[in-house]
Amino acid sequence: MVRYTNKVVHLQDNELAILTRDGFSISTAQAKPIQRSMEIVEWRVEDADLDGFPHYMLKEIFEQPETIRNAIRGRLLMGEGVPKLGGIMPVWDRLKECHHMVLVACGTSYYAAYVGRYVFEKLTEIDVEVELASEFRYRKLNFPPNTFVIALSQSGETADTLAAIREAKRKGASLLGIVNVVGSSISRETEAGVYNHAGPEIGVASTKTFTSQLTILTLLALLLGRHQKLSLTEGMEVIKALQALPEQVQSILAQAHHIEAVAEKYYKCNNWLFLGRKYNFPIALEGALKLKEISYIHAEGYAAGEMKHGPIALINPGMPTVAIVPRDEMYEKMISNIQEIKSRRGPVIAIANEGDDKVRELVDDVIEIPSTLDFLIPILAVVPCQLLAYYCATLLNRDIDKPRNLAKSVTVE
């Protein structure tokens, strides 16, 4: 409705609004009057235009350099090696003493949370769990004192995630939200949080919000890490790497035609495998999800170390494997996985660092990504996965922005 107004008043559950020609009034279902202030929506009409792109999903993939900039804009203090997150200041005194954190989310946001756990383990001393919101409240929850539950949701309206934070609040946890929609239900029900400022995401398959979530989780982990054992030099190194991400993502987007050609080789294959280790294991899950969502091709994401525990039986010349193999501490193990696949005549598409001739000699196709800090690689590695899914879907003539059976905001449990 931003085409007609940028002013909004949010209703809570069990409230009524009476609209008249002269204005409006709000009351409870029991007719008790309520006064509530108006909020201004930041999105613009032009944010929802295709801007020359054939689909919103492709437009949003190409917006990622800007949405990553928006996630860090005004939030980095290079001289102090620390981020500035005003949205969490209401709970900062408790948060900086937190030793137990639970990240809850669904779908793509869950995979962002999964990466976030690794980042928190790298940068902080906090014990972090990751939970599917749809399963979280059915568990017997036992939170240590000063536990923070962080809800991740693009829309801020995900029913299972809302139910999860309500249950966490009932059990005494403090609540934070990382959402893209200002004034959404999750933003209102959490005590504090951080907005993505990624602009409207119209394509059902989330892309730019995912990389924005990863960026913000890194900012939060860095902030807490700097108040623990992380040094000024280490903090400055992370900030420098974050600032380089938009241009690095742009360099990957410049390979779109090459990635389209790779998709053209394999889009008729009915089964795909995505493999990654450590930070990039959740990206294998996310890559498989994107391919399933919009192309309807069956795909599985796996921790590469689990390949011999079942998936290797599926390897054949008609089943491509996307292997995420940057030059990190998992590099040699991923090389071993690739060799095992190739010995069984399975085609391999590698997402590898620029100039990696060793990988190029082993695999059938390479999509290059720049080098960065190990825990930031997922932000880069996911972009080729998004484009592969998109181009496979276009070649199969799918309804990319509105895949069958899916909704942008899952508001029922």
C-alpha cells in the first residue's frame, strides 16, 4: 500500500479499528479506547518495480551488494574495531553478560541462523544453539539464567517463529529480533533487535534478505566478541572484510552469463547434491532449498563428511554435485570428497576461490568467488547457488516469483 501512503498504525491481536471519512479510532474487543502513534514506512514505490529485470528474484539477487551496504551502513566504527547497533541498546546491559543464546527461525532464515552459530562460536565465548521454530516449542525448554532467544524472519510474521518466541518468553528468556519489515509482529513482540533495511523482497524465494541476515549476525557476534576476548586488531580485520563484501558480491554477479551456461548443462538432471563443510554446510542446505523451491528439481544439501554415510550411493553420471570448496581449513577434506565423486563418474560444479587451478583440474565446471575471512565465505558462496537455481528455473519455464504451493510469508503453523 506504499503506493498510496507511507503512514501506518499497527493493530495488536484482539483490537479493532473504526475508519471514518474524518479519521480512525482504535479500541480493544471490549471497547476500551487505545491511543497509538503512527509510524512511517521507509520503502518507496520504486522499490517494488522490476527495474528492467525479467523477475523480482533476479532483481533481488543483483541488489545484494546494496543490501549488504545497507546492513552495515552507519554501524561500523573502524577505529574501535566494533559495530554500533542502536536497536539492541535497550537490553545491552543484559546482552553483554549473556552466555547462552538460541537462534530460532524457519526455512532460509534457519540456514542463516545455522551459519550464525558458527560465527558466534568463532568470535565470542557464548554457547549458541540453533532451533527450527516449528519444533522449538514442542521441546522441554530449560534456559540458563540470562538466556537470549533471537528470532530471524524476513517478513516478521512467520507463525511458527512467533509461537516459538512467545513460548521462550513464557519460560523466562529475553527476546531479540532480526527482521526486514519495520513494525512487523516479531519486531513488536521482541524487546529489541536489528532491522535488515533490505527493502521489500517480493520474490517468494528469499535471497537478499538471507545475505543481509548473515551480515547482521556477524555484526552482532563481533559486537559481543569485542566485549569479551576479541582484540582491537581482530575487530578491525573483520570490519575491513565486511566493507569489502559488496564489491566482492558484485564480482560474482559479473559472472552471471557463465553461471547461466553452467545451468544450461545440467538443468535437465532430476537430482542434485550440494556439499559443504563447517561454515559452508548451511550454504549447501540453502543451495539445495533454492533449487527445489523455484525449479522443482529434487536436491539435497549435505555435510560433506556425511557423504560416505549414504549419499555416495546416489552418485552417477546424471547427478551433478555442487561442491563449495574455498581455500579454508576444510579445503583438503573437500578435495578428497570431490575425488571420490569423480572416481564414480559424477559431474562436479565447484564454487572455489579465484585462481584455484587444483580444483579446476579436478572438476567439470568452476564458479569463482573472491577470498575473504573463512566465516564470511558463506555470504559469497551462496550467490552462485542462487543464480544456478534461478537459471535452471528459467530454462524449465517455471513461475519463478510465485513457485507452486509456496507463500512469501508463512502465517499458519
